[in-house]
Amino acid sequence: MLGALIFAVTMFVGWTIFDLVKHKKIMKENVISGLVAAVTAGIAWYILFVIF
């Protein structure tokens, strides 16, 4: 469970930094899309952890 949480936080930070570099400013839409991507990635990581 902790691994999935760390992965989700890392995804969010990486996604936000990528958008910051790409657009040169932080936009609300980019933060929300990073949050959605992070939650999705965390859930997928946890499901894979449970299966395997």
C-alpha cells in the first residue's frame, strides 16, 4: 500500500514539474490533470501489487 502511495505522489510531482516546464506557469487544469493521473496510476499500481 505504501509503495502505491509513494508512486502516486511521485507521479503527481513529476507531472506537475513537466507541465510547469512546458507552460512556464502553474495552471489549475494542469494540477487537476496531474492529480487525476496520479490517483489512476496509484490505483493501477496497487491492483498490480495485489494480483502479483
